[in-house]
Amino acid sequence: MGRRRRCGNSLAVVALALVAAMLPSGEAKLSPDYYRSTCPDVEATVRAVVAKKVKETFVTVPATLRLFFHDCFVEGCDASVVIASRDNDAEKDAPDNVSLAGDGFDTVVRAKAEVEKECPSVVSCADILAIAARDVVAMSSGPHWDVELGRLDGLVSKAGSVAGRLPGPDMRVADLAALFARHNFTTLDMVALSGAHTVGFAHCTRFTGRLYRDGARTVDPSYDPAYARQLMEACPPDVGATIAVDMDPVTPTAFDNAYYGNLARGMGLFTSDQALYSDGASRPAVRDFAENQTRFFEAFKDAMVKLGRVGVKTGRHGEIRRDCTAFNK
């Protein structure tokens, strides 16, 4: 009887392992304690690298946060956006991703190198990016939250997978909401995640169409006139592709709720920003976040946790890369 029980338990363990290996993308069981026994200091290690990088350049903050968003919305949170291709055909090479700042990639690569020294082949690049995205927010006066861990790194990274999966600067609320709804985000989640635009910058070429309409004769009337003049000084009609301005002209290096107050004053840089205030479906959330930073922070934290669950890889659908920029051989 004892032997049969042992045999039964072994079969059960094997069966569970097979089920885990066959789980489709997105059904991994994530947990903040995932590395408690295998790499207990992983978050402290990543945090130290991020802090050093932020001290070198504040661009690290928006670059890392944007990198996480662009990663999760395409193939899921699997660090596929970090893959470098000799043929320039990986996710990072897609037109919607070529403007991603190198400091975000560098942060992940540096953190992975330090983590590998302590826990070789244990922590995924996807988890390191998720931790780093949380840390850059917290280091710029934003909220802190527990990051769920346990993702695997993706096995695919194709430039052709990106088109149509990321929000564009000219999108209206209905289209934005539909895009976010694909990943089970509500309108409130969408407005909260848009608050990431309270830090960072945007290249002039992404919004000059609002400044110089009808053959450069008119300006988008939803712009505050003084703000439009300020933008036109920074971004003339023949502006170069590398020139950029702050997304939030009021407190550009603080993660706060100023972004929402800016929208109420006609100071949304992109059409997709200003539309959040113009549209009745999203305006109540914008007003609420503008009035109460605590509610914005709570909604942002909840939305970031949800974002981190998008398209998570598990079992045979992923791996733990040794080098974040290349698939394991």
C-alpha cells in the first residue's frame, strides 16, 4: 500500500508539472515572493542599479517606464522589446519603437548583469524590467507597489508584431479605450496609465501637426494659446527629428498629478492626451486625478499591477535569458 501511495504522489507531481508546462501565455502564477528562496536580494540589487542610473541621467525614469509599457502591449511582459537583431527586424526596430530612449534598455542590461553575479540563470529579464519600472516611479516622487514576479522571457521578437498594438499620439478616446480593452483595462485604468506622461519628453515631430495645420496657418484650437506659442518656439516648422520637449511643462521631473491639471488648461501635448479631457467618457477621471493625487497614485498602482500580468509567458512558452538582448542558444 505504501509503495502505491508513493507511486501515486509521483504521478501527481509529474501531472502537475505537465499542466504547468502547458499553461498558455498569461496564466503564470505571479507572486511578489517568487524569488524568496532562489534570489532573495534581487529587488535590492535592481534598485541599486536603477538608483545609480537615475543619478547619471533623469531620462532613465521615463525611458524605463515607457519601455515596460511598450514591451507588455505587444507580445506581453516578456522583455521581447529588449532583443537586439543584426537584421534590424526585432520589436525595438519597429517604427513605433525606434524613439525608445537607450537609457531604458541600458538600465535593464546593467541590472541583469548584477543579478547574474548573485543568481545566475534564475531571474528573467522580464521581471527585472518590471521591478525597474516600479523603482523609477518611486525614485521620482511617485508611488511604490509590490511587483508580482515569476515571468519568463519571450522566445519571439518581430518588428512586424508592433503595428496597431500601441497607442498613437493622434488617437481619440474611443480608439484608445478599444486598444486598452484588449488587455482587460478599463477607461479608469487607461487614464491612470496615461499619467505616466507626467515625466519624460516627446520629439517635436510627434505633435507638430497640431501646431502647423492647414499649411501652417492655424493651430489646434484645443491648445492653450500661450502653451502653443511656447511649443512653437521650441519646435519650428522645420524642426529636426531629434529635438524634444517635456511632456509636462510644469513639473517635468516629478511623478505627480500635474499632468491632469495641464489637460484641464489645454496643455495636453498629444491629441491623445488632450482627448482624455475633451471626451466625456474619460473627463471625470481626469478631473478626479487632478484634484486628488492620492487617488491617482492608487489607480496608477493598480493599473501597473494589471499591466504586469499582460501576456505573461510560462512553461515551454519562455526561458530565462542569460543576456537580455539575445535569445539563449
